[in-house]
Amino acid sequence: MEYLSSLILIAVGAAIINNFVLHYFVGVCPFIGVSRRVDMAFGMGCAVTFVITIAAFLSWVFTAFVLQPGAPLTAWVWQTFSPASDVTVDLSILNYIVYIFVIASSVQFVEMYLRKFFPPLYKSFGVYLPLITTNCAILFACLMIMKYVSGVTGPEAWDLGKALTLAIFGGVGFTIAIVMMAGIREELDHCDVPVPMRGAGITLIVAGILAMAFMGFTGVDRALANLMK
Amino acid sequence: MAQQDGPTPLERFINGILPENPVYRQLLGMCPTLAVTNGMKAAMTMSAAVAFVLICANIVTSLIRGLLKPHLRILVFTLTIATFVTIADRFLAAYMYQMSKQLGPYVPLIIVNCIIICRCEVCASKQPVFTAASDAVGQSLGFALALASIATVREILGSGTWFGLRVLPEMWPDWVIMVLPPGAFLTLGLLLGTANWIGSLRAKGSQTSQEG
């Protein structure tokens, strides 16, 4: 029960309270670039959620077993080669390189898999899939997971369930934000916006107002935690 | 040969600062632009880190441009950038611990900053070292300028200070919203509109002067 409520808190926190786009500003580039039509925005959101989940899974596995200080796999390899030493091997300097490699290769892999087995889905994702490699939201999710796994011991260290919850609901939060934005922008096409503000300018202002609305969720997590006690 | 089919190094340097400003003109690198501009100190540290990574990555990419395979180039760019970002991150953590805590995940997020990948792709993978380096310096100055303009507005209105120094009187009611996320979006939106407006005025001015 306690575990379930912590999962719910992570989910609500990632999707709504600390929305990836409107609170942490990650993934702003597609948020502005691909939010012209609702269906495109929804496709982008789904693609991001999909990739973010795979990348989070892989990065959790790598962080927990290879990269973090005293990780089991690294320690085992080290012990095999020099049984006498009692040094804790710390590969966390390789974190960023491994994450970006994981993201780039999982995007590549997802693309090949979809093209082979789900051609209609692949067609609907179109050019967005390769673009996702440079989407900050995915690397950001990996870094958040790293923060709660690497070097943290005891019950506070995140297990795979928490990491995946954060990733999936972070992606859901991104989808919510970009679909709302696309809906507003479809209506904006009928408005008389001052010429210099057209395009990115008015989009950013609308995003600011959306962010203000999302600030209203601050404190919901504490209330939820009290409710579930 | 490469110099004939493109702008000279000096032109590239100047282009990066205003005419092709990465933030206002190309809309690249939005996430650090929005995230770290609630104070001048954070903004300047961030732009210094981006400048370091951009210049080093451009030089290295330019040096290895003969070896690049077309289908692997993006991967090579990101791995090069990730290496330099790790260096910058460790440096910040060692010598400016408070600042590194404050910038948090946004330092490693430089890896996926579109400005750097874009410059590697557009310029450094085709040009000799000196051209690539001057392009990188210009672009990072432009980025620093954009960050400074946003941070100035947000810090002065949001906390009444600039670089931590008091500029507005104590009675100024701090506009807390300016240092919170919505303020970032609003400030950048308004500044972008202003930049477009000035640009269109200048274009109109040069048109009439040509006609007259």
C-alpha cells in the first residue's frame, strides 16, 4: 500500500504538478515546433512516451548494475581481474555518454522495429522518431532516475517500478501539454495576432499562461499524501 | 575552396551574434534559455559552459570531418559533445559547487542542446578548423547575449537585483511570477516579439532607403 501510494505520488508529480514542459522546460523545441495540429501533437506525444519508457528502463538497468559507485556487475568484473584489491569502482563519470548512447540506439531500434512490424504506426510517427534523439525530455528523465539511483542506498533508492512510473507519466505529461497547446493554436489561427508576435512569440505567451494554470496544482501532492495515509 | 561557397570566418562570427542569433532568430536551445535565466549569475555560468562545449565540439568535429561516415555522424557529434559536457560538469562541480547545484540537470542537458548539434552539422563538419572555431565563438556570444537579455528582465523584475546587486528600491514589490516558470515563457515571448518588430522596422527602413 505504501509502495502503491508512493507510485501514485510520483505519477501525479511527473504528469501534472512538475510537468516536464511547463515546469522543467524540457522538450520545449517540439512543444513549439510540432504543436500546429492536434493529431500531429498527439502522435509526437505518443512517440515520446514510448521512447522515454524504453530509455528509462535501459538507463535504470545500466545505472543500477554498471555505472553507480560499487555497482554489482562492475565490481564483479573488477574482482575477477584483481581479486586482492578492495577499491570501490565508480564509473559514474561515464553516465552522460552512456545515457546519450542508450537514447540514440533505442530510438534507432524502435524505428527499425516499428518499420518491420507496425508499418502504419511507423508511417504515422514519420519524421518525429529520429528527431526524438535530441529531445531533452528523454535525457532529462534518465538524469532524474540517475539522481534517485546512483549513490543512494537503502529504501530511498528507486527500484525499476518507480523509475518506469516516472518515465511513463513524464511522457503523459508531455502529451497533455503539447495536445493542449495544439488545441489552443488551432483556435489561434482564427485570431488577429500582431504581426511580430505571430508564430513562436504568441506560442510562448500562451505557454506562459498555461504554466500559470499548472502552478495551481502546487501542493496537490502533499494533500494526496495526507489523503492516502 | 570551402571559403568561396560560404561566408568568411569573420562574417560567420558576426552572423552568430545578431543576424543569426541562435535564440531569437533560429529558436534553438530553448530549454536552458528558459530554465536558467531567473538570475544573471546562473545565466552567465550556463552560457560559459555552452560556449566551452560548443567551441571544443566544433573544433574536434572540424578536425575529424574527413573521417565522418554520413549515417553515423549524428552519433559521433553527440558522443563528442557528451565528452565535453562531462568535463564541464565535473569542472563546475569541483570549483563552483553552489552554482552546479543550482543549475542541476541543465548542465548535462547541454548534450541535447540543438544549437551545438546544429552548428556541428551545418558548419563544423564541412569547414576548416579556423572557420568552425570563429563560427562557434560567434554563436556562443549570440547565445550569451540572448540569455543575458532574458535574465536581466527576469532578475530585475522578479527580485529587484542584477547580478545580486540591488537596482530597484527596497519598496519594489517583487514580481515573484517572473522568477517562476511562467515568467520565463512570457519574457521570452515578449522579447521575441520585440526582436521581430525591430527586425521588420529595420527591413522596412533599408527598403525605403534603397528605393529613395
